[in-house]
Amino acid sequence: MGLRLGCLYRKLAKGHFLVYDNLSGRHAYACRQFLERSQWFRKSELQKLRFWRLKALVKHAYRNVPYYHETFKKAGFRPDDLKSLDDVHRIPVLRKSALREQPERLLARNVSKSDLLLWKTSGTTAAPVPLWRGKRDVGWGVGAELRGYAWAGYEIGDEKAYLWNIKPEDARSFWFRLENLVRRYKVMDVHRLSESLVKAFAETLHKHKPSFVRGYASATNLLAAFLLHNPQYVARCKAVFTTGCRLVPAYRRNIEDAFGCKVYDYYACTEASHVAAQCGECEGLHVSEENVMLEVTRDHEPVSAGEEGEILLTNLHGYAMPFIRYDIGDLGRLLPDSCPCGRELSLMKLVGRTYEYFVNSDGSFTTLRDLETVFEDLPIQEFQVVQETLDDIVIKIVPKTGYSQRHTDFILKNIRIRGDARIRVELVDSLPLEGSGKIRHAVSRVAAWYT
């Protein structure tokens, strides 16, 4: 009886999704069906598809978007100059400052207002910025998201819990709550996360036992730590999906131990939706190359596979407000490996954020990546490195059971900060989440003056 009822709920939830999907004009399920086929394209076929879509987007931007028409002309670039994917490096880079300062000039003049959806950037490093997406553009992103979920066994209608940042207006909305009920979502708001709220999340998961969990990596790690310390709450599931910030190795271990399943990491952003996801067969994330172009560059020039650099994104379906070679502020690398799964979608790995750095007293820079390996095998739940002044750095540690003075001594001995600086370790009960639901691991009161 229970199995039949579960199947009925799943069918109802899927039916609701499909009706909404078609009436809203997104047609995400149709996009997903195409992507299910294209994920098995050969590399040469994927490149042809990507070039065709890039060429069409660039022509559209030049003709219909004031910002690109002016920028291309200043750079001496015309759409017909794009002869191959290699020519993408001739296109000027779009910086966040342009989006903040003149968003209306990035909006296409020929797009119907009825097709526009207003979104906002997450505001990790600054105030959220409004942007517009077309309905079909969003549909392609949702389609790629559903394809990535399917790699872990998820299908529309399966019960899923979200650890997410909920807008206040949504939290008060009857329709928001009804939609989540019909779709079998348990949405838990991580804004202003507290110990009592984490306990409530654990109780919800223990009671309802959703098959899948998706959340910001840092918030999910906090919940995992609570579950590991409170075994009376059982939250076993089929898979956990993490996103929103980099999944450090300690997070993955905690989450897999707490939920008894694999963690599938995702890379997504407001400007281009679903960018890349793990299939479970290798460490890298498959880039949704049918939807986005992902470049790894240094000084906006391409680096070799395996090298770290700044990520530039192009949303190939973003006709309402094109994002072409957009400097999103993330660091990553394209992996030279092939995946055992057989998909020839490129593999990438997110390695950090460009704002996660310190200015040393000798004028050099130290990135978070230079520091975080020190914490990987220590009994700690969370860490944050705060640079108060050039000479004063505080390392805040949320310890696990077994942490002792010898671990503090290890940190102080192995942390490498160039130049002279006083470094101290401070043990704390918790670290605050930002409004976006993420923990910031590097906070510099000094570096902001250099950006």
C-alpha cells in the first residue's frame, strides 16, 4: 500500500511539474530530453553545437544590445570575425562592474517584456544585482539541472529536501508552500541559521526521510556535523547535492558519513543557471557545454588543461541579457582527463573565488588555497581566516571532538603567510552564514582596498 501511494504521489508531482513547465513557457522537460541525448555526443559534435550557438548569440548581441554593439566596435570586433571557437578570445571580457553600473544597456531591445524574468545575483561579495533572463533560457538551465540529478538517480516527483536561502516574500506565500507540498519538496531556510534551526532541520529529515537532499555546501556541512553528534536523528538518503560554494574535502567526508550516501557537487550561478555537475564516476564536474562556454584564463588568455585560472562564462541561451565571456569571480581548472562514464562533456573543478585572498605586509598576496590544506585532516567542523590588519590575522576554528592544543600548534606552525604578521587561533562555537546562506572562509579587512 505504501509503495503504491508513493508511486501515486510521484506521478502527481511530475504531472504538476509538466503542466507548470509548459504553461510558464520554460519547456524545461523538452530541453532535458534533448540534453539526455546530447550528453553522448562526440567531442567534435559538441564543439559544432557550441560554435553554432555562440555565433548566433554574438550576432544577436551586436545587433540588439547597446553595451555589446559599442564594446565590439571599440575593440574592432565584428560577429563575422568569429570563424571558430578559438576566436572567442577576440571578444572583450564582460566584468561585473558593467553589470552593476549599466544593467539596462545589457538588456536586448528586441526581447518581449512578457518573456523576461527578473533575477538577482547572490550578492556574495557585494549587494545583489538585478538581471533579466528569458523563459526558455531558464528552461535550458532547469533541463541541465534535471539531467545532473538523474545521474544520481533522482527523477521528478521524488521527495527532496532543500537547505536554501528563501526570500521573505516566498516564506509568507501560500502558493509557495502549496507548490512545495505538491512537488514533494521540504524547503528549509538557512538564512540566519542557528543551532535550534539546525536541530529543527534534523527533526524534519528524521521524520519525513526524503530520498534526496540539496543545499549549500557550508550549510549542509553544519547539518551533517549536528547529525554526527546526535545519532538519534537518522537522515539516510540516496544522494546529497551540494552547491553554492566550494565543496572542501572535509565537507564531503562529513556529509557522506552523516547521510550514508554519495555527495554530488554542482556548479551553478544566477547568470547562467546550471554550469557543471558530477556524474559520480570521477572527481571532476561535467560542464553543460550545450548551454554554456566555460573558459579558464589568466589575464583573460587561455591556460593549458589542468592549470588554474579565472573562469569566464558565456550563457549560450542568454538572449534577454547576454553574458558573453563573463568574469564571474571564480577560479577553476579544466581537467585533461576523460570520465569513465563515457560522456565527452569537458570536466572542470572549482578551486576558489578570486576575492579569497590576503594582502601581505610585504605587498605580496596569499590566497585561501595557500592556507586551507592545513585544515584538511584536522578534527575541525569549520574554519574562517580573518585578516584584521596587515599584521593581525585571526584563525577561527569550530572544533570537533578530539581537538586539542597540539592541533592549534600544528596550525600555527604550518600556516604560511608571507611577510610579518601576528597569527592567532580562536576556538568558537559557530561561524555566521552570510545572507546568501554560505560561510565565507577568507575575510580580509585589508584586501578590499586593493580591489
